[in-house]
Amino acid sequence: MIGLFLLLSLQVNEGREFWTQDQGAFKIYHKVLGRCRKIGDGIAVWTVEEEKHVKTMWYDGARALLWIGVEGSDTLYMRELDSAFTAVKFEGEPVKGIAHIYDATNVHYFVGTKDGVYWSFDGGGGWSNKNGDLDDRRIVDIAVAPCDTASLYSIYCATPTGIYEKPNLPPYLTWSKLPAIFSEGFEDTSYEWLLEGNVEVVNDIVYEGSSGVRVAEDGNVTKTLSCLGRFCFEYAFYLAGPDGAKLEIAGGDDSVSVEVRDGILGYETGGEWTTFEEDTVLSQTWYVVSMEILPEEEMILITFEGQQDTIPSLEWLGEGSLTLSFSTTDTLWLDALNIQPYTHALAGFFSSKGVYAATNMGLYKWDGTDWEKELDQEFTFLSILSDGTLLAAGPEAVMWLKDTEWIPLSGEPDSAAITCAFLYRGNLYVGTEGKGMFMWDGNTWVEKNQGFTEYGIVPYVTAIHCGVLVDTVLFVGNGNGVYRTDDGEHWREDNPGFLPSFDYLTEDVVNNVYELFAVSTPGDSARGILPLLTEKLGDIPDYNRDSLLYILLLDIEDALATGASGWCYGYFDPENEYVPDESVHVYSNHAEILYIDYPKFIAERNAGEYAKILADMIAWYHDMNEEEWVNRCLREYAEYIARVGDGNDDTTTVSFSTGRLDASNVDEDLAYLWIMYLRSRFGDDFPQRWLDTRGVYVVNEITGLRDTLPVQGFESLDSLLVEDSLTHVDVYRDFGVYGYLNSGGYSIKNLTNVKITPSLFMENVFSINYWATMVFELTTEDVQDATLFPYDSIRFNGYKENELCVHLVWWDNTGKFTVEELELNDENEGVIPIGDLKSGAKSKLGIVVSVPSSAGPYAYAYFGFSSTLQKPVTSVGMFQSPLAPRFLRVFFYSDIPVYLDAPDETPALYSDTVTVIKYLEYTGTLPDGRRVYRADVELEPGFSGVLTIKGEDLAGHEVTSTIDVAYTVVGKEGGIVECAGTKVYIEEGALEKNIDFILAKSENALVCGPTGIELKKEAVIEIENMDGWIYQEKDGKWIPLPGYRKGNRVYVKINTLGTFYLGKPGDLLSVPEKIDMVVPAVVSGDLKVKMMTPEFMDATLTIYDIQGRKIGEIFKGVVPCEKMVTYPGAALKPGVYFLIFETRTGRLTKKIIWIK
């Protein structure tokens, strides 16, 4: 009964507020007002009521043009009476516009804005500002007098600081400010101000006129204002010295003083002194200070020397009376003390120049000479009526001036809210801000609002701001645009070309929306979207228990960051399904709402789009946490049954994309194919069964209690497929073949045109989304190129951690096809035979690669093809840096990519057969085309072993290179570093200090210690089982090192440690067949001896005197075939000596003579 009561309580034309959310770049919520246009069959169609406040309106009778200005816009709109509005760019936001008849054929337009006054002499074709010397351009109201036909008129404008007049005479830019309503120039003895103490009226120093007032140190000039509210106070002052000129503004127990101290203008409030921006004051000079008292803003705005400053935080300004009091500490002259009450409205005289001003201190009249008070109350509205009478309205009264007599009009409407007035059909009509239109029948006010709420909602249509009378038609501007009446009784909306909703949201559109959702769809003539989807998918929520689905038609804000339209046809917002809460669900409307974009509404074309939005609501109601891709599948099914009809064939083209099925933004065609594929395999009711699927869970681990709970994504699908002993992985393996072929035994029911674009076959690594499919095609003609297809097979190489499925579709020459699944090994590798394709026995091959799961560490799955079966040519380079000597940098070069496993182009470095210690990263390609991979390996001193580089090419061939490594520390004493048949002999004294020494050898590179270290003595490298030679880089070239070959060993000498290249045979040195020694016969100075051996040998060199006594041992160590030693001559006396050179193969003695 509660739902029935709520249903019956909603009425057509009822209005309410709605929260809506922008669907473009920014998801911002804002409120709109909607009006209920149609109710029935569980559906309520609402239309947004656009809030466009028409603030000013005028009519050009000479051209028959109606003009309007809109709040917050710098655009004007104009039209002929029964045509559509046209936008006209303007200079500022209009406050009020006037059309003044200049003569029988010309009309002048005047528009007051927040930035001054503008006018046009050519019917709005061109606008120019007429601000000239207008000091204050913040226009509150404007008026023209005389109001009847005349050429010699004046225009008046009211600003917060005063009222200005500009006659229609040259110079046309000259404005003159009218005297303030309360003005004191001390020209006579009836002072408006109280003069106390040492104050004297003088005529020696004056600002204007013939008199002023002089205030001495104990003098005081005071005025108390009773509840004046907002006003402007202006005064001129002149100082004898640098101090004085104090003005105290007091209200109750609070005050603020504006004064001059030491030639500086400032203010003091709360005991704190603050100076103004333009603050310097000279003595014996007149200055003018203008002060706007702003009680509502709790501040005073001060203008001094063209600059503005504020005195903020004056809470007491609007409470009770204010007292203005001048005093001084020296001598002060005052003049021109002007108080201007705030002017709410102006009205020009009907038949002569002059103006009425409605202020917060009463109603005043300016006749060109002086201000005269007409009425004592505050008035906020004035209007000269067509018969020359004047209507004034304010918070306390509505007064009508007729024949010089003010007549009160009592009762409704609220007098403070009157915004416009007309004499229409012999009666007085007024518009109000919030209560609509009223007519004065001579005794009372009669409401005249019939028809307003048939086109708009109360808050907008009854907010009347302005209007004009055109012959027998009355136009008004309100919060919903423009309305008109021909008889004063019935109003209708009249916004063609101005409000888009007026042009779009016709009764026909409302009925079409209703019919589409309630009665029929393109796919089912007997059911609308709502009954169709609730039958095929499930119920919609009804959290507010009114049994209604709201369709709100509005112009959805869907602009993207680029400014382009996001093309949002509509949306569902789950926020509305919660009770509004100030902290959590702030933007809930607590109703079942679909938001529909009316500018894009075409019933037949968009029926499917609207079905998707309703499907969103149904899916959310069944499981608010369901994954978005599942909802997209259900959306696509809903679109199908609404657009095509359940069981009917869809002849539109459906593209099979390679996108990821479970992505939140899954391609709509892919989601459509998937749901239709499942429906084709498992029955027409599969979508609803999937939506209703709930999994069984243990909800209490102690008791084992089980319950059914919603499950999401593939888990929900598997919970349904388990009935057929299947999982989604099983089902997806065949999905790609169905999508590719869609014929014969692989057809998807009701889809007649599935399009898939094959990818280009090439030797390459391809990336593919999980739960996605790629197709490649090869024909007999494609494989005839022997360069690209030299063999009768193609290798498929998939990333081994991915789950991949490959189907081969073979076509014969009659167009028949067969399907087989390619067998893959544990490494995801397989061989595709193409011999029949080459010979022409088969005409075409389709390769369907599917990924039925998310197995794998990356965001994508990877695979590749190789038809040439090319193997890579590789080499290794190495480097030990003296700055990081514990690291061995390894370079691996290959003429084609090398993978750890496609697509990981990172060959691995192993310390044994299974342990990866580093991955070699691809760093670039050399000019010769070789790809470079690099890794830095940290070693521990004492390490000795083999490092292995492993990878594979695209065809799956294993690629391997080894590096023998030994890591030790070598010092001044020298030594032998040995590693896998390679030795480095370092003599004592060759190094100045201990160094980390890495000896590493690959097939084509050798590292002997840190690069760049110079040796004090030569070292020797010995490599066994070597066919080539050893090279060292010098000036960018690889230079063969000097050395020799002995059997299967190579010996070379080095002076610098670093990296060496092992390459082709080099130039050999001559090697003696036996030991030998070259010495000079006569020695003077140091002795140099060259020792030679047929191979590396341990040797000693000893010197003896002529009596056979041993003098000393010159050398003991290894001689690498050739070695030069030096012995200092200063240790010997002149005489005959013998040198004895001994090795394991013999002994050689030579005699020398030492002289000085």
C-alpha cells in the first residue's frame, strides 16, 4: 500500500530537484530542477527545467524586435515576436536595458551593465560604451527621461556611490554626477551636521562653493544616522599640518577611525593601526575620500586618490545607528560632506527631464535643481507606466502615484518582491520574485499564474524579473526564460532558439521516450525496454518503494578534456539507490533514475543504448560488486534484444578485436561476441542464469556452515559452467575459432556478419592480451618466397609461463575447411607444417592463437613465429673496471634477438646449470647490426668457476656461451694467475700495490685484470689449445701482441692490464731452439742482460768474480722465452766477471770485463 500511495501521489507537472553528475572530463555533481511530464506503466518521464534567468527585456517598436539579457551572460538575444531567438555577442552582463523612441522611425538602445553603460543607434547592429568620464561604472539601474517621444532626452544611471546624468547632447561622453541626496556644503546656517566646540564656518579655504568649516583641536563635527544600511559617504579635507583629519565611525560600543598620522592615511580598529595602499597626505592640500559603508559585507570600501582599500571585519556596521564624527589634533578644514543612500531603482519623468530614485532612505525626486523627498519608506522598485503614472514598491508598501497623489495598494503580493509593472487591458499587472503575476482589480490583488506550471516548475516560472507589453501581448522574463500571455489569464512558454529544452523537449519527444520504455522497442513491438529487460534479465531495484522508474531527460555535460563531446547517451548512477546522508550519500536522489541525454535522443537508433543503461541498473541490483566486463557483456545482450529482438538475426558488422575480455573497458563488440557465443552454446537463457549465479562458500570455518553469496568475474562464470563440467578456460579455447569462422559447426547463433582482421604474419614476437585472440593467415602464394619460407615448416614459440592455445584452420581448393589444435610441448613450442600449402594441396591456412587464462608474470602473453629458422651468430666481450674491481661487466653480442624466453629479450647468466645470477639487458644495436646485451656480475675473491650465458632464438634454438673465471688478489710480489688452461705471469715489482685481479676467458675475449693499469715490468699471458692469436686495443684498433706459439700454446707479452680479443693467428716472434744469453763484452755503468729460452722456463742468472767467488744473484724466476734484466754497475769494481745462466735444460757461461 505504501508503494501505491507514493505512486498516486506523484502528479504530472510536479517539480523536484535532482542531483546530476557530469559525464565528461570532470565527474562533478550539481543540482537541476525537473518536471514530471508523463506517468504510467511503472515509468515517470521527467524533463529538466533549465534555469535561465532573464534579467532585462525591452521591445523595439520601430523594428518589431524583442530583446532579452540573461543573468551571468555577456550575450544578448533578440527576435521578431513569433520567431526564434538569435544570440548577439555583447560587452558585459546586462543589468537593465531600455529601448527609447528617438523619433517616428528610430529607437535608441541603452544597456546598463556591471562595467558601465552601452548603447546602440542602429537596432543592436553595433554597440559602443558611453562611459566617458563616468567615475563609477557598477551600474545598478538606468533610466531615460522624458519617457515619451523626444529627441532632447537625458540618460540616468545609478551606481553604489551616486546617480549620474548624461544629456543627449555633445559631448556625448560627458557624465555629470548629481548632488548627493544628503549634501552639506555649509553655504547657509541650517546645518545638517552638529558643530561643537572650536568649529567655525569660513570662506577663506573652501573646496567648492563659497563656504567651508574649520575645525580646531577641541572642535567636533558630528552626524548620527539611524539605520541607514548601505550608503556612500564622501568628504573633502584640508590639513594645516601633517596630523589630524580624524573621522570616527561608531556603532554601539564599537568604532573605527580613519585619520592622518605623520602625513600617512590609515585606520585604527581594535587598537591596531593599518595604513592604506595610497597613503601619503600633504598638508595645505585638498583631498577627497569616498567611503562605501557595506553592512552585509561587514566592511567599508574606501577610495582615495584613485585607489581602493578595505576596512574588513566590522560586524557592527548594520546594527542600530551610526555616528560620523570629525576631530583633529591640529587644524582641519572640511567641505562637501555628502551622504548618498543606496539607490535600488530609477524611473525617468514621463514628459520632461528628471528622475525618481528609490533608496533605502525613501523615495526622492530630482527635477534638475534639487532632491525632493516624496515618500519616507524604503523602496526597491520603480516603474513609469504607459499612462505616465508611477508605481513604487518596497518592503513596507506598494504606492501608486496618480494625479500627484500617492495611493497605497495593500495586500498581496509581497511588496518587496515586485520586479515589473504594466497597464494591461485597463488593469495594473505586476510581476514578483517568487510569486508570479498579480492584477490589481481596484480593491485587491488577484493572482494571474494560470499556465506557468504547465511548462515549468514553480521555483523558476514564478521568479519573474522583467517584462514588456507589446500591443495586446504581455511578455515576462523569469527563471525559465520567456513566457507570454495574450489575455492576461493564460501563460505559455515562449523560448524558441533560446532554451534548448524548449526546442527539443516537446510533447512528442516525451511520448516517444515513454513509448520506448513502456510500450515497444525496435526489437519487440509488444514490449518496451522496461518489461523486456525485466523478463530477460531480472527486476530493477525499488529502494524508495514507489514502483516507478524515473527517466530524466536532460542535456548531459559530457565534454572531454579536449573540448570534444564524449557522446554520452545516458547513464545510471547507483548513488541514487541509497538514502541521502550528509556524510556518505550526499548526492542521492533516492529514486530509480535513468539519465537520458535529450539532444542525442532518436528512439529507434538509440533504443539499444538506453537498454544498456537499464541493464546497468539491473546488474547493479543483482550484484553491486560485479566486475565491469561482466556488466558490459550483459549490456550488449540487452542492446541486442531491444534493437534486434531475442532470436532475430543481427546483420550489423561485429568486429572481433584483440582486446582483453576481462578489462573494465572491454571493447563492446568483443563483449557482444562473448555473450552471444555463450548464449549460442549454452542456451538463450544463459545471460539471465549468469546474472543470477551465486557461489557456495564456507562462511563459518568452525561449524562448516555454507551459504550462497554473489561471485564476480570468471568465478561467477565458472560457478555456472561447472554444471557442464567446464571452466571458462575450456570454453574460451574454442571462442577464437568461432569468432574467426562463424560458419558450419563453429557458428555463433544470430550473428551473421562477424569481421576479424588478421594480423600480418612475420618473424616477430607478438604481444596479446589475456583472454584474447589473434589470427594470422597464409595462402599458397604467400609461402612461395623461398627467402621468407625456405623450409616446409614454421616454428611457433610461446612464452612458457603463458597458457596458449593454437588452432590451425586449413582450407582446400573447394572452400571447405578443417580445424585442428596444434600440439605444444612443455615449452609452449610447436611445429606448423606448411608443405601442403606450398604445394597447393591446401589453399589457405588460418592460425588462431588464443590466451584462455592470465597465467604468466606480465600484463600480456607473448609468442612468436620463425619460418627461416635462422640461428644467431654470437660473441662475448668483458671488462673489469679499476673503479669497481669486484664487478665483471659482460657483453653478449648477437646478429638477431636472443631471448630468455620470448618475449624476454634478456639472456641469462648462470653460475651453474640452473641458477641465474644475472639477466643481460638489451642496451642497443651496433652500426654493424649486432644487438648488445649487458650484465654486471659481482664476484668474491677466491671465486673460480664457469659462468654460462643461455638463451634462445625466435625458433626456439638454444644459444649458449661460457666464460671461465678466476678472481684473486695480486700484490707487489707478483705471481701466477691461472684459470682453465690460461695463465698470467706477473713479475715481482710489476705492480705498485695489491689489486683485485679477475682472469676471465670466453671463446673470443680475455680479461686480465682491471683495464688501464700500467705494469712496471712486462707480464706474459699463456693460453693452451689456442688456434688464433691475442689482440689488444690501441687507438680504436685491435693490434696483435708480440709473442710466439709453442705446440698448442700461445705466449704474448703485455705492459698494460685489461681486455683482450682472441682472434685470427698473429705474427710470431723468432724463438731460440736452446737457451741463450746476450751480454756486452765490456761493461761500463749498469749491466743489461737478455735471457732467451725455447719456452717458459724457471731460470737463475748469477754473477762470479775471476777467483770463482759468488758476487750475487741477478735473477731467479720464469723466463717467458725472452727477458731483459739490469744489474747496477756501482756495486762492482773494475775487473773480469763471469755470468752463469742455468735452466733445467742446461747451463751457459759468458765472460765480461767491467771498466770505469
